[in-house]
Amino acid sequence: MNFLRQFHDIVSNQSLNFDEKINQLLAFGLNVFNLDVAIISKVEGKCYTVLHTITPDNSLEIGTQFDLEGTYCVHTLVAGSALAFHNVSQSVIANHPCYANFQLESYIGAPIKIGGDIFGTVNFSSLNQSPIFTDEAYDYIELFAQWLGAEFARAITKEQLIKNSNDLLKLESVANIGTWEVDLTNNKIYWSQQTKRIHQVDEDYSPEMDSAIDFYKEGTSRDNINKAVENAVHHGEKWHLELEIITAKKQTIWVSTFGEAQFNGDHCARLFGTFQDITEAVTLREALKKKKAEAERLLDDRSMLFAKISHELRTPLNGITGMLTTLIDERNEQKRAEKIKVALRSADILLSIINEVLDFSKINHGELKLEPTNVLLKTTFTDLVSLYTPLFKSSNVELEVTNEISDNCWAYCDNTRLSQITSNLLSNALKFTEHGCVKLHTSVLNNNNKLTLNIEVTDTGRGMTSQFLQSLFSPFTQEVDAKNSKGGTGLGLAIVKELVEYMGGKIKVSSKVNQGTTFSLNIPIELGKEQKVELNPLSKININACELAVLVVDDNDINRLVLDASLNKFNIKPDFAVDGQDAIFKCEQKHYDLIFMDCIMPILDGFEATKQLRSENICTSDSTYIVALTANTSSQDKLACKQAGMDMFISKPFKMHSLEIAIASAAKRLKLKH
């Protein structure tokens, strides 16, 4: 059998892998050239590495490296083509290191090239001298080298393709992006592994032309992808769509799909593109949209709030400043008393507006907190009715009260908030009722010591339309017209609803135009413990308040004047300090039984001043009663006052009864000390 036939049989044998073909070719070459050693090498710079080899005693291992200059192949590479030596000892390379080290007399080799680059060499050699190599031998070794170059190039390309494919799969997985292809010629669909993962199908799943569209959610998503495919096939239009699909596991997700068409002439041969799961991005985007809308709503609310408040504050301020101005020259005692009452009533309205704004701000920022205490529940509404009775008497509207709460029903609840809720409803009813009556009905249902407070406020006023009822509890909502404007911030009912729901209760409203409105509330409250209440705490103590040494600490002149005037009613002449540092200095000079401490002051605030007074035993807890007197009223502020060492908390503007309790507590401590 001639050389070419045997060579062809080896390289074309599909049952052999690449390494097996190389081993057979090297064995075939040794036989052809009648030599003993066969080597295929890879050359990188000056490094010669053995990739494949056959030796008589298997002494040369694959991976062995030599200096290129120490091999005959260096001459082959310089020649750039096949080169042979049949009697090295008598040749021009007799002094070559390879001969000195290995005594190889015969050699034939050729460079293996990939494109224009040298990959390595294929060479055969022997310790024995061989006949002169013929031209055919040169052709044979060149044929070996050419085939090896082509095969190595193909192997390198295949390896790179596999690497690229693996990298692509990794990138698809990391980016959650898959690929797809629709072969319109053969009616076949191809999905990459990641595309299958996104559809939540098995790895061996084969999508079909007729059923693949069923993954898209019926409606807009399916209509849009159908239209996109039609435009691509007929007009060559690309698409980029965000659509909903229902996976094989019945999970609804959002995907982003890019697609375009490939044409053969005028015929669309295939569609191809990418497929990405963007559920998380869409969810985040929608959340950001909601936050943006909420931020815009809050901004609108704030703008409206400022506009409303700037308007509403002027009425009570006008009442206060107007009455106080006319009091300067007023000599008639009766008129003076009437004007003072108007000014005080205006101050109460102003405080109510400020409280509404603060409550609304707390609700908007999620800072609303309840402060429950043990209260005699019936008195909450009794006290409230006593405040509203004069207001109703001055109008043409009658107040009818039915309080069915037991006289000894103690509840653990936020008494202030319950009063605020009921007060808002009564004020609202009075505001929009010109004649007739307003009814307040309160009762408690006790079910196994679990109380439910029922409050019902009914009026015979103008009522509301069904359309207006839908927005009744929205901030700044008022059903007014040019003739019947009642003013107000429009926050009252919004705050009522938030408070009721925050307490775990429910509020319902029914109304008919020109017939009236009914608000019905059901609020769960805890059973409380009976408490002893002192209505006149000072009368219980056998000591004169004037005996108390009192210090007022406040950086504001007006606040000091107000507190001075208030304490004078108890025959107390206080000393004054303008900040915390000044207070510590005065306490070091003189002992005080009672200190009214403002919290927010320059140089040294009330918190730090109290801590120093307590820690340095200047004012011990058993000798000095320290009362926080501040405009900050949050639960965090109260806790901070307690942690600083203060005994009591009074919020500005204060009531005289709060001062009386503070004075009584200090007097009691002084009596116990003596």
C-alpha cells in the first residue's frame, strides 16, 4: 500500500480521536523514514515542549521541555521549511548541543504552522546514520506538518468556541439573559439554557412553533408579541418589548425581549434575539413610581397645608392681638373680662390648629404614638361635654348627650386621643349644623373583660352628597361654597380616621343632604386599673407653697414672665436662670426645692443640666423636684426627660392644674424631708 493511501486511511478514520490519529501517524512516520524517535513539539519563544512522542524505551515524557537552541528544530525553524540531516557527525552541525547530548545522527523535521504563525515542529530522528533523505521524504514530512497545522488550528478554534460558549452561558446566567432563534424555513425553535430556565422548563424541553406563544400572558402581552413578530416577518422591523409571561410552573414574571429578522432575498428565513427576566427591575421600578407619586402627593399636601395654615392662623391671631390691644385702654371691668375670654378662646383655637398640624405631620411620617393611661372612662366624655355645653348654648343648636358608660368603668387607653376624636366630631357637627340638634351617644360593651367603646355623633345639619363622602377623610377636604364657608384646616376628619384605625377601631359615616350626618365609631380598649385621683393636690398638704424655693430655667424672656405670673398665683416668687449653665451655677449657690427646666436652650440644654445636677449631687432626687417644661411633646422627648433625671413632664402651653400638681409634689417631698 503506497504512502498516500496509508496516510489517508489514518487521517480519515472517523473511529479514531485526534490523539489516536497522531499516535498512528507518528508510528507510520517512523516506519516510512526508518527512524527510532518521533516528536511533535510546541515552540513558545525559546521554549521547546514535547506534546506527543514515540521512543524505543519510552524514556521521553510528554511535557518535557528543552531550550530551543539545544534542538535540531532550531535550524528547521530558521529554514522555515522541511530540513533533514542523515549523518550529523560529518555535517556542519556536528558541534550542536543536541548531538553532544544525545548522539542523534539522523533527523528530518518540518515546522507546523497555523496561518502565518509557527506552532511547533514534527520531527523524526535516530542514533543511527540513515540513507540520504529523498525529495519524497521531504514531501511526506511537509504533508505531516500541514495536516497537523490544520488539525491544531481546528482544535484551537474548537477550544475557543467551547470557551466562548461556556463564557456566554455563564454571562447569560449572571445577567439572567437567554437567547432564542426561530427557524422559519424548517419550522423549529431553539432556546438557550437560560431561556429555558426563565420559562421554568426542563433542560431537554423542545419548544414548538404552535405552543411557544402560549407562555405569553393573554391580553396585551400576547397581542404585542404577535404584532411584533408580524411586523418583523413582513417589514423587517426590530422589537424591544417588556411583556408578562406565565412560566411552566404557573409563575407570572416580566421579561424583556429583543428580536430581529434575517432575510434571504425577500423571504424571512429566521428570527432571533434575547430574552431576559426583569421581574425584579419592574417591581423596583413600580415601587419607585409609587414612592415618587407618594412624594409628589406629600409635596402637594405640604403646599396645601402651608396655604391653609397661613390662612387659618390669622383668625385666632387676630382675635388674640385685637383683644389684647383694646385691653390697654379698657376701664370697664365687665368688658375687660369679656375681651380676655375672647383672647383665651382664640388662643385655644390657635393651639388646636397647631396640634392638628403636628398630628397630621406625625401621621404622614409614621411617628404617631399612643400614650395609654388608666382613666375613668365616663369622666372623659363628661369633661368634654362640659367644655362644649357653653359653645352650644351660644348657638341655635341643642346638644343631647347619652352617656351609658358605667361610673366605675376604668380603661387603659389614650384618654387625650379619645377626647381629640370626639372633640373633632362634635366641632364638625356644630360647624355644619345651623339649627336642630347634635347628639352624642357613648357606651361600652364588655365581653370577657375585653372592652369595645362605641361613640356615635349625629347632627341635623346640611349633610353630604354621596360623591363627597368618598373623599371625606382625605386631608384638606371641606364641603364649602362661597356662601357657607366655615373655614378650618380640613385635617380634623383625616386625623380622626387615622387615630381610630391606629387604635384598631372602625369608623362609619352615613349622611343625607339637608337631613344630617351620623358618625359611628367602634374602638377596642383594654380594661384598666382603678386609680386614686386628687382634684386639689395642694389642699392635701399642710404646707404653704410660698415656703418652696423655686427656680425657673428658660432662655426666653416671655416664657419666664408667663411662668412668673402663674407661680405668683400660688404666692411663689421664683428665681430665674437663662440656660443650663446658669442653672447649675445658681444651684451651687442656693438649694432649690422645685426647678422648672426648659429642655432646648443654648450653651447647655435642660437634659445635660439635669444630668449634671443629679450626677454631682447638687440636686438629689429626694431633695429637689425637677419638672421638664418644654414645647417638645413626643414620647421620645418624655423618655429623654425621664432618663436625664427629671421627675415630671409638662408641655407648653401649660395649664394651671399641671403647675399645681408639680408644686404639690415638691411640697410633699419637702414635708417628708422635714
